[in-house]
Amino acid sequence: MRILNDRRARPAGPGAAGDARPFGARRLLASRWRIPVAFSLLAAGAVLAAPAVASASALPSPVTGHVYLDDNTAGSNTIAVFDRHADGSLTQLPGSPFAAGGAGAGAGLASEGAVQIADGGRLLLAVDAGSNQVSVLRIQPDGSLRRASVVSSGGVLPVSVAVHGSLVYVANAGPADSNYTGFRLAPWGSLTPVRGSTVALPAAAQPGDVLFNGTGTKLVGTRVGTSQIDSFTVGLGGRLTAAPGSPFTAQGVGPFGSQFRPTNPSQLFVSNAHNGTGLGTVSAFTDSGGGVLTSIGSSPVADQQTAPCWVTISPDGRYLFAVNTGSGTVSRYSIAPGGALTLLGSTQVSANGGVGAVDPGMSPDGRFLYVNESKISSVGAFAVSGGGNLTELPGSPTPCPQGPRRPASQ
């Protein structure tokens, strides 16, 4: 899931004209649980305003951004788009879902980061797992999408994308051609392979996530299949150098979702999804200048739940949220300045869509958390309050837009 924010909020309702808007961007699928794909959040102003006769209290909440979800639809892959309102609520964007350009696999992906926002919020990148491609789409002022380019992913079964500036890396998870492959992204939306960038992986690796740290100097990938973590330094030409000792043995079975701390690019957090029923954990690492991963404190820290597959961290770096696909909850952790984790508790996702909940994403201001409730093809919305507490918003969850070839939820 990905979320994008505009710097200005506009009222929703008929009558307002669109204009050029600045964008700011932020980054956001499954383990062995078979579920639809990933989330992304974007902020963009609304194009509608309330009627002049309406009272202030009757004004609908203005649109302040958008949420994007890669449907991984068989045949023509699609991207679902939602308007995100100032009160945290979601509504379907007219015209959604939009064709990505490639083909989806028609089933859940075992990955995080299948859709990403790039170029300051002007472009969206999404994997097309069914056609071994990556699609680049232009984000229009109203949040809608227009195809820019579709290119080969450089391997088989692309599942995750990492973006820093113009440098893009794709994780390919197919056992026949599993790798990390680099590209350069042009402002108009073309992707060009970086010569010599491909790092081959063993057939059993099953990469689940690939991501840059905040400075773009490090790249990390999780190997769900072999319970290892790849760590690289990034050279000036965009090529990777493996850290001494990489790949590192994970601290649990099935390292899956991962994220660098937004406020500290040397701190990495990884969920361990396949430890067993009630045995999920989250690990905390320090990433050295050379890419060596060192455990922080008493890591890994138990979340007392099943299958913590996806993680996201609040923009201020204070809280980590792990979505437990097997138990239908979101675990909440506080993060100490040094990176140590403390479990605060777990919040139940909706009764109907909890088990099977997958990819989360946070609004750029950190006030709202969104969860892909794939079992019921909906997106749950939660307010984030002091202490990292979560409260589901009225009207949540919001049903996903139904495209002509959208697969049934699993």
C-alpha cells in the first residue's frame, strides 16, 4: 500500500477547479498466506468542492491524499485508488481501478513493497507479477493514473520495488530467475536497466522485500524462503556491493516485511513471519557503514501473534506497527532512541477481515494507519493517537473498487 500527501487540503464537492499541486511522497504483501497485493499512499488535492449553500458543518472532509493498491489481477493488472480525506476516511476515486499495463498473477504475492511512489509524487511503480514486468504510471492532479511505460523486470515473478531518487531496484522471486536488478528512472517515466547491476539469488531464496535506507547508501532484501537477509552498500553508479558476511542469518523463520527507521537510516527492522502460531517476532538491527547487520538489545522481540508479515514505522520514528496476517491483529511497538523495541500491545482488525489482513501504510503526517483487509477486499482505516494506540474510524473498512477482472478475495 502506498499513500501520497498534498501540501494543501481542498474541500470535496462539486465546483472546484484543478490546478498544479506540489506533491510529497512516502513508502508501503504476504507470506504464504494467499492474498491480494500492495498498498501505497499519496497526497493530492481534491478537485471537488462543497456547494456554496452548504453550511460549514455540512462540508465533506477535504481530500488530502490518495491510497494506491496493486491488485495483481490476472490478465490485465490493475491499481485501485482511493481518495484520502482529512478526517482519515477513504472513498473510491472515480475511474478506479486503473490498468497498470502488464499482467498480474491473479493470486497473493509473498512480498512487501509491490507498489511505490517516485519522483516527488509524480510517478507510481508497480510490479506485474504475471508478465514479469514493472509498470510506471503518471499520477495525475486528481490522483488518477496514466500509463508511462512497461518494462521487463529483469527476472521472473517481480514482487517488490525499491526507489531512491532515480535509482530503482526490483526483487524477482521466481525460482527460475530470482535476483535483484537495478534500473534508472527518467522524469518522463522510462526505466533503463543499470548495466552489471543484477545480483543472482538461489532458487529457494524467495525474496520478500527490497528497500533502500533513507540516504540511498544501503539496500537490504529479505529472503523468506531461506530465512536470510541480504545487505549491500550502493555505489555511485548504482551497483551493489555485498556487505561482509551477507546474507545474514535472520533471527526468526521467514524474515518478511522490513523498514529502515525514517529518523535514523542506520536502524533496520524486520518481521519474522513463519515462527509458528503465536510465535511471531520483530527484529531490530544496526546497519554499519559497510552494511554489516548487528542485533540491537534483546532483539528479536515477541509480538505474541501469528505471522507478522508486514511492518510500517511512524514518520517520527517512534512507533512500529506489524500486521499479523494469521491472527488478524496489528501489533504496536515503541522504538527507543537506540532502536530497542518494546511491545505495547495488539489491536484487532475488523472481525470479518482481520485474519488475512496484509499490507499497511501510514499517512505522511502519521495520524492514520491503513490496512489491506484482503479477505473481504476492503481497506481498514485507524486513527493513531498518543502512545501509538489505534482506533478504527467510523465507516471503516472501505470496499475496494471492483474492476472487470479483479480476483475474488482469498
